[in-house]
Amino acid sequence: MTLRAWIAQPRTRLDVVAGVVDGILNALTLAAGRLLKAGDADLSLAARVAAATALTTLFVFFMAHYAELRAELTRAERELNLTSHGQLAASRLGSRAIRSALAGGCLAAACGMAGSFASLMLCAYLPGPRGLGILVTIGALGALGAMLAKSVRGSPLIWAAGVMFGGGMLTALGLWLNIAR
């Protein structure tokens, strides 16, 4: 399978889009206090937030994909009227499910890390007032929402506004929590 065909699959597209959006939202939540109060971000902050994003995204997406694939194997066992439970999961299909779930989790984690790192580096190096980087990052979320809406035949305006609203709310939460000091 070519890289282009692999990315075009709905599950892979979910990993890419959700990973990038998750990374940006993590960056806004974890670093908003430091960005808006202290006005500084650096490579160290971006790397730490990106690493935390990658690890949590890997865990969540691996678990979600694996649970879904195991459920499919269980459904197949019932349809085949297998008397012993777990036969398919113990076979090569079970190993393949683990590898597939790990691949999806790694892809989402890499995209989350990239989204988080890029948004914080943008905030660090964009000239202007303190909040400009955050506004540009929330605008990028809106652009992602609009692109996603087009791919699922939704309203780009509604999707963009919804994602931007969510980004704004998580930024406000991050400012209130002031996690990264």
C-alpha cells in the first residue's frame, strides 16, 4: 500500500487530524498561563509539552484502536460460532491487531507532538503582543476544522467556529490552571 493510499483511509485520517488537534489543544491548555502571563515560550517548554502530548496520545489511541479491533475479533468469533472465546485474539489476527493499534497510536502521537511543538514554537517566535501566537494558533485550529468539515460534507463555518470555541475555552482553562510556569 502506498503512503498516499494509507493516509487516505478514514482511520488514518482520524489519527492524523485528531493527533494534530490534540497536540494544539494540549499546548494551549498546558502553556497558556506561561504564554499570557510571563510572555515567554522556549524550545524547552515546547519539547516538554510535545513529549507529554505524544505519550498521552499514544496511550489513548493505542487503547482505543486495540479495543475496537478486539471487539471486531469477538464479533467474528460469535458469527463463526466458535465455542471457545479468545481463539482469534490468540491467533495471528490478534498479533496483527496489536501491531495495527500500535501503528495508529504512533501516528496520532507523532501528529500530536508536531501540532503541540509547532504551535508553541509559533508562540515563541512570532513577533508582537503576548497573545498573538495564541490567536494565530486558534485560527489554525479553525482552518483545520474547516478542512475537516469539507472532507465530511459539513459546514466549514460551523466546524471552524466550534473548534475555535473549544480552543478558546481550553486556553482560558489553561490560563486559570497556569500549569507551565
